[in-house]
Amino acid sequence: MTMTRKRRSQVLPFSRVSIIGLGLIGSSVARAVRQQMPTVRLTGHDADADVRVRADALGIVDDVTDTLGAAVTDAELVILCVPVGAMGAVAAEMAADLPIEAVVSDVGSCKAEVIRALTAALPGATIVPAHPVAGTEQSGPEAGFASLFNRRWCIVTPLPDGDPVATERVAEFWRRLGSMVEIMAPDHHDRVLAVTSHLPHLIAYTIVGTANDLAEVTQSEVIKFSAGGFRDFTRIAASDPTMWRDVFLANKEAVLEMLQRFSEDLSHLQRAIRWDDGDTLHDLFSRTRTIRRSIVDQGQDDAAADFGRKHD
Amino acid sequence: MTMTRKRRSQVLPFSRVSIIGLGLIGSSVARAVRQQMPTVRLTGHDADADVRVRADALGIVDDVTDTLGAAVTDAELVILCVPVGAMGAVAAEMAADLPIEAVVSDVGSCKAEVIRALTAALPGATIVPAHPVAGTEQSGPEAGFASLFNRRWCIVTPLPDGDPVATERVAEFWRRLGSMVEIMAPDHHDRVLAVTSHLPHLIAYTIVGTANDLAEVTQSEVIKFSAGGFRDFTRIAASDPTMWRDVFLANKEAVLEMLQRFSEDLSHLQRAIRWDDGDTLHDLFSRTRTIRRSIVDQGQDDAAADFGRKHD
């Protein structure tokens, strides 16, 4: 569609973008912008001087600034790619240098708490919270890549009195990076992600810890025989510790509620095993297969067996 | 090493192998034998007539027999690749046709209960239980492939009075298929696998069921936003329902004990979240990263981020 392509290139949503936090997500946003919107002027900053040096060497943004203020002073869009618990402090620190017409967005995994922190720190600013549902277990500027958001959902959670034009610009920004955009209320976002992301991470962290603590099964045995299922859990249990600590504390209520439901369901299965109730087990195990098929059908996971792992 | 290769080819551990059960594992054993020991005469049987027809059409064994007796009557090695709960009945049914010198092995995921069933059904037979720690979430003869066992561990759990020569022949058989062999006591095997395989499967089945049952988060939302972590659990929750029902019932005690420990650890984290104890969370999340690294270092999982999933 030439028409569409032409119109798209005319309405570049932002021409000067600042990325605060140059880890896995921030550096992937930078790379994706460079690839998909090459004329955008990219500025980056990270609180960690070592990360700044590495990001600069990687050349993923046009300028890496030494101060937060210098990174935002000329921005049309500022994206906060820092742990959820750091959003408020970072926003407060940049408030004085933020241009009045700039749009502030973020990539945080919980939205109600981030909105509370950002609106408190940036009264009067145009805030459009967003959450790209994508990532890997790796961290740091070297771990990012341009296609991370491609064909993944990005959930935009506008404020009740949010600017619809700014919302559409942020949505279009993510579409340009390859994402599919969903608009959602912040509270609903937090409940959906508690199930599809936060609870899975919490459980993966738990079971990997449980296995590590067993006295009678050595750690080397756990590692050797991990191909029986355990290794699938270790991937997400290798995710960034600070990011995830913040997520659980920031989305506490929804996580605790989902955890309660999970524990009830687990007790139900525990009882079925204890009382040799094979039918209850078989019924559940048959239902869960269907969900996997839907995820593969909708392109949210690899269709190949075993995640398409190499079997050479 | 020409010497080694030559000597190996002289001591083919078995020249006539019968595979009972032609699903994912049985058909993979057949394919791997065909590839690694092409002179072996392969016979196969499955209780399901439809599976027999499909296996025959795939040509994965030399002969698919209509009866179990015909499949074992000429065998040097009989490998039972059926669900753990079916082992006893299958062994009893083939007892009358089993040659006295044949070695009987299996691929079951729990060993103490399988040993109990096989020794009861086949008094006097030479039994060498084994468990290749490998698999995918798919089922059926079409899902198998020759490299499934390559660089994976196969745990051999000889009986206390087991024949050491037969044990070594079965171990060599698995080495020929590409596996690394570990000898282990059956009870210890069942405890190790309860942690590295059975508990992960039980938890994955539970959380996928929990997500499916939520009223306020639609199933389409669970599927859409599964890339946040949930999808990793759905892979193993798509595993064969009959096989896994049998595993939990057969390894009941070890599974219930590990489940108890897991539940305690989960309650500990739940409490940390409720009381904003970020340090407890961060400490655990840092420890679990190390385990992932070891699994990758030891070649038991893909080193690429995100399981090496395609990000195109």
C-alpha cells in the first residue's frame, strides 16, 4: 500500500526521542527506532556511568548524556525504561528540564503505581503510560535487539483525563516499532499482567529456589536433569532481580490475589494426587493443552516443538 | 578415534529390538536406532490400531505387529514406551511370549513403581529400568525424531540384584543413541525427578488452569499477553495428559513432599510481598540467575536469549 506508507512517513510521531535507562528494553527501543525511524534524533541516559560508556560504544543512540537533565531538555518524547520502583525519583529529577510540550511515557510492567508516581512527580506534564509485553531473561545494553517488539503487544494505558492526541502519537510510535497496540485501563492492565506475567515469574523464582535448597538432591543433579521440565522455569527465573522486586511490590494487591487463587488450585491437585483421583488430573491436563495451541496459533510463541530448541 | 569406533561397532549391544508403544518417545527411539545402529532389526507394537497404521506408514520400524506377543517373541531387548500406569498390564500380557534371554527395559519417568509392576508381572525376567530425560510437549509417532536423546541424560536404575552385563548393554544402547548415562538408585531417581520434572509439570498445569478459570480476565487476554512469561509454562502444560496423570499417581510420595516444600517457599515470598520486604525478593531473584547459567553452561538448554525463539 503505497498510500499508507507515504502517509505514515509524513506523520512521524516524534522526531526527537530520549530514552532514560539503557538496559535490555531501553537499548532495544533505541535499536528499533534507529531501524524503523532512522531520521529520529535519539538521546539516551543511564544512571549507571558504566552503562553509559557501554551504550555509547555500541552507538545505539546519537548522544549519551552525562546528566538526566541534558537528556530530556530537547525531547519531544521521553521514555522511562527504568525499574518500576525508580520511576518516581527519575521523573522528579528531570522535572525542571522537561520541555512543557514533551510527552512522557514509560515501559513499566505495572501501571497504576507508575501513574501515581509519575503524576505526583510531574504535575501538568503530558503522560502516556505504556507497557510493551516483550523481553528476554537477559539484561544490559548489549542484550537489546531491534526486533524485540515485533509482533508483540504494547499496552497503552491512558490517564482518565489524558490527551487523546498524545495517546495516539505514542500508540503510533509503538506500531512503528512493529508492535500491536491495545488500549486498556491501568487497573485492568495490572490484573491481566498479574496472571500472564507476574505470577509466572514469582512461581518460577520460587521453584528454582526450592530446587536449589534441597539437601538430598544435589545442585549438580538439578542442573543435569533439568531437561525434564525444570529448565523451562529457569529462563524467566533468570530475569532482572531489581526489575522484578519492584514489580511485585508495585502490583502487590493483584499479585497476592492471583497467588491465592493459584494456591487453591494447587491444593486441589495435591488432594487429587493424594487420593488417587486420576480423572481430575487428566481433565485439567487435557484442558491446558488447548491454551498452548491458541498461543501458538496467535503467533505469541514458536510453533516448533520444545520452543524450537536445537536438537542436533 | 578409529580404535574406539571400530570396537564399538563390534559390540552392538542388541541386534533385535522391540519397541512397545510408538508415541513420541517410542518412535524417537526407533528413529534413533535406525540412524545410529542401522543393522538392528526393529519391531514395534502399539495398543492403538490407528497408531500402528501410522507408524507403519512412517516406516520407523521394520515390522509393526498386530499383537504384543508377536512383537516380543524374537526380541533381545524389549523397551516399554507406554505410560507408567500401563507398564504392569503390558508386561503381564507379553510375559508368555517373552524369550528367556531377552532384556526388558522401559522409559518411564518414575522408577520405583515401575520396578514393582514389572517384577511382579515378569518373575525371573532380566529387567533393566531406564529413563531418558528428554521429550517435547508433542505426542504420537509423527512427533518423534532421531536426535531427541542426543546430549541428554539417560538414567539407568538397576535392580539391587540386577545383572551387571545386562545393565551395561542397556547403558551402551543409550550411549549409541547419543545419551550420557547415569546409574542411580530407583528411589533417588524418583526424588530427583520429582524436583526437576514432576513438580515443574504440576505447577505449570496448575497455573495454566488458574489463568483459564479467571472470570475477569478473558481467555483471549491471557493468550494475547502471554509473552510476559505465561507462555513458557504453557509448553510443558501441553504435555501428554495420560502420561502425566500416571506419573503423579506413581510417584505420589516424592511429588507431595516436594510440593510441600514449594508451598512453604511460596508462602515465604507471599509474606515478603505483603510486608514490602524487597531484600528477601531481591536475594532470591539473584540466586536463581546462577542456576540458569549453569544449565546453559552444561548444554542442557539453549544459550540464546528467550530459548532462541525467532524474533523476526
